[in-house]
Amino acid sequence: MKVPVRHGLGRKITTTAAALVLLPGISGCSLFPSPPLPDIAPATPVSALPPECPFVGQNDLTPVRIPLGTPRETIGSVLNAYSGWFNAGSELIAAWSPGTAVPESCVERLAARNAEAYSATLFTTHSDVAWQQYFTSLKVMNQQNLAAVRSAEPEGSGRGKFELLQEIDSSATDSGTFLKFDAVYRPVVAGQGNWEDLDKPTRWYVELVPAGEFLVINYIETKPAAG
């Protein structure tokens, strides 16, 4: 919107302002200096865990996202994000010295915060009972890995990973991506832990929709792979 200018008044002000600028010591200074800004103390960082647990900053709970990509790239990104969730917090607990001196409840609380961060970031909004049960099962598997790191179990750190076995049928459009593939979870120590049969060849059906520069999961189903 244009603001109207009264030219006559403008000329009078211009003359006066020019005279002020020429006065010694006034050039570049304000006639009405602002009071100094008060000192503002920096906000005290807030831990994501209770006081009895080691400090965990909010930035330490950043989920692994699923970027836009081709269907094959997206399969890798989905498995990478799930590996990230299963291992989320491992580096933090490995730095707790010694880990077993930290209350076991801290591991559970950290896994719960990881579940909040990942479920809210990797999935479209799901609040029904079935989805909450699914998120809880993933939280438990993350907690198993964290417990292994805390106790420093021999032969492994608790950091497993997902491995693609084969791509079955995948497609992508502007409105979403559909994936069908076989994968398996490789725990550090085979036969230990409850991995909901994901440590056996599993067929995945995943539907993702775009969310800015990333994809989020709108539907997912896993079942034993054929053969």
C-alpha cells in the first residue's frame, strides 16, 4: 500500500534535518538514544529424561527420515529408518559411564521418547489402538537393543540392522509410493531377543505419501516371506 506524502511538509523537515546533520558530534547519533537492552539469561537446557537419568537433549532424539527418491531408493530409506529406530539412543547409553550404574528405568524412558519422536515423524497421524500397539512393539525392540548396550553384553553392542533380500513390486506417482519387498532384521546375536519374527525373511507392504522433502508411512503390513 502506498503512503501519501505531503510535499510541502516534507521540504520543511528536509531543511531542518540537513542542519542537524552538519552539527559537530551529532552526525550518526540519535537524538533520543534507546535504553540499553536488559541482560537476558540463557534458557536452562531441559533434559528429555527424568532428573535421575543422564542428561539427554531434545536434539539428541532426532529420527532418521525417509527422503524422496525412486522406489528402490525408498526401500533402502525405509529399512534405514527402521534400523535407526531400533538403535536410537545406543550412542547415548554407550557414553553413560558405567551404563549399569544408571537406573534401568532410564533405558525404558529413553525408548519411550524415541517411540514418540519416530512415530510422530515417520508416519501419518495414527491414534487408533492398532497403530499404538504397533508403535509399542517397535519401542520394545528398541528397548531390547538399549538394554544390551547398557549391560555391555559380550559379543555385541545391541546394534542390529535391516537387510533387503529382494524387491518384489514397487511403484511411485506424484501422490505416493507403494513398496513390496522382502527383508530381514539381523540382530547382533542371533536367537536373542523378541523381534516379532522380523529376524526371519519377511514380506513388507508399505504405502508412503509425500510430506515436503520427505515421505511418511500411511500403511504398512509385514508377514512371513513366501518360501
